[in-house]
Amino acid sequence: MRSHWWRPLTIVLALLALVTAMLTHTRNPDLVLRERLLDAIRNYELSDAEMARDVLAARAGLQANYDPLATDRRNLVRALGVVEKESAAGSWKAQSFLAPHIGRLKDSQVERLMSVERFKSRNALLQNSLRYVTSAGPVLRIPRERKSLSADISRLPNSVLRFMQMRDSDDELEIQAVLDRLAVESKLHSELRTLVAHGRLMVTLIPETNELLRRITLASTSVAPLADLQRAVMDYDRGVERVAQVYRVLLYGVSVLLLGYIVFQFVRLRRAVVDRLRSAAALRAGEARFRAISDSANEAIVSVGTEGNIVSWNAGAATMFGYPAQEVLGQTFKYLWPAACRDDHERAVAEFFRSGDAHSGTTTPEFSGLRKDGSEFPLEVSLSTWATDEGRFLTA
């Protein structure tokens, strides 16, 4: 029987390969991408909130310079770099899925930083003019009899501050009216020209800085680009988790199948071992019976294998031919025949192993044997065949 050991080995290796593939998919690096990206996004959100806070502080005139805003800019750019780095640590699928959202966040950041730079320049002019307007009243030399002019100069800072805090058309109209009156008076009092110039500049700058401030605060991380990125990260993570769950189920199924197949092969191997042990015991018993029969027989019984070598030699053969068993076992059988008919017998045996007919190829109807001492004697031969896993045999 031909052995097919490679078939179960191939099946086991294939199942192990499937288990490895399933295990790899259940340990997808994208499964930990969510936490790392969300941490990076939270850091970006904090940096963004710090910039919004410092912009409002600068707008309120609570900062002596813009160094905090420069620090906020560096922190915001660095935080976005961390977000990009964490995204690049994922698979190509994750990168391609998140790339558009990160790109929109970068565009929003560029626009926001440009707005911050414009705000800084406009706010610097506004704060300078505000300081002049609020401090000009006591410095200007206004005659005491010009009470209306003094009242306009005193009213202007309050109107400007109200207009800065809450943009109202009435406040703007009031400021314009005050500035128009002061412009008329500036022809007589040259000191008022600078005050009027600062006032008109503030009327122009306040709406612009308010609009920039609105853009900056609306571009905060609480709105579109970063919120979209957060949703995209969560959506992608849910998809990856669903796929991983499917592979976990498949991994369990393939593992059970592999275990079942190994148990099946173990049972099959155990059964085969038991069968082989039984066959070996039966073979040994058969050989013992055959040996007992052949040793007790008076006739010579000789068995020959496919190579023409003697594989069995009983006591009768030893008596008839004069050779003890240890001298002929494994030797060629042709020396049992006279030289004149050796070729015929070799061809007959070869024809038997080719055709399977014990009587095919025999051309000499009468046989003569050759003893060890060289004497010939007549033989009457009967042939039979048998086969085992080791091959076919001819017994005479």
C-alpha cells in the first residue's frame, strides 16, 4: 500500500497558514490607531484653544506683546505634525482614508494662522490708537469755555470702547458725529488733528479686527475640520473592529477545525498502529506456522524474490542440496541448477515476475538439481506465488 503521508501534512500546514493569517488580521496595527490619533487630536485641540484664548486677550489689550501668540503658533504646527505622524503609522488604507480630512485640517490651520497674523497687525494699530484716544483728553489744552468740545473729547473714548465690545450702528454714528465736530474744531486747534486721525482709523479697524476675531474663533477646533477628522477616525476604527471581529470568528473556526483534524489524524494513526501490530502479529504467526511446516516437511521448499535471491530455505532443501541455510539465504538461485539450464531457469523466473504466471516461460520440462558437491540429481518441481507489501515471491 502506497503511503500518502504528505496529504495530512499539507492539510495541517494549510490550516496553520490560515490560523497565522487570521491571527495577523486580528492584531491589525490600525486597532490601536484610534487611541493614538485621538490623543494627538486632543493635544491639537488644546493648542488651538490656547491660541484662541491669547487672541481674545490680545484683543482686550491684556497682553504687552505678541510672544504668547508666536508660541501658540509653534505649538499648533507641532501638534498638527504629531497628528500627521500618528496617521502615517497606520496602514496604507488608513492613510488614504484619513488623508483628505487631515488635508482639510491643514488648509483650515493655514487660513487661521494667516487670519491671526492679519489680526496682530490690525490689532496693534487699533490698540495704539485706543491708547492715544483714551489718554489725549487731559493732554490737550482746551479752553474752559469750550465745554461742548471738552464733552466730545471725553465722550469719544467711551463710545469707541462700547463700539469695540458690541458693534452697534448707533455707536458708530455717534463716533462719526463726534469726529466730524472735532474735525471742524481741528482747523482752530491743530492738536485735534491727530486725535481725529486716530479716531477715524479706529472706526475703520474695529470692524475689520472684529471680523478677523470672528473668523479665528469660528475656526476653533470645536467646528468642522477637526470634528470631521475625529468622526473619520471613529468611523474607520469601527470598520477595522468589525473586520477584526470577523477574523476572530474565522480564527476560532479554523483553530477548531485544525484541532479536530489533528485529533482525527491521531485516532486514525492509533488505529493504523493497532492494525499494523495485529498484522505484524499475524505475519509472525504465519511465518512461524510456515517455518514449522517447511522445517518438518521432507521435501525441499525454496522461495525466491524478484531479484532472484533466495529468501527462504528449509531443512529439506538443506538435506537435498547440501547447503546450510546461512550459506544460501540472500544468494542467487541459479547455482542450484546445472550450468546447461541456468539461463532457461533465469528467463522463466524473469518471465514470471513480468507476467505473474508461474508456468510461463518454462522451456525445460524436466529439471535437474545441482548439489553442493557438484553432483546432479533429478527434481520434480511445483510452483506457487505469493505477495506482500515488500513485493512478489515464487516458492518451489
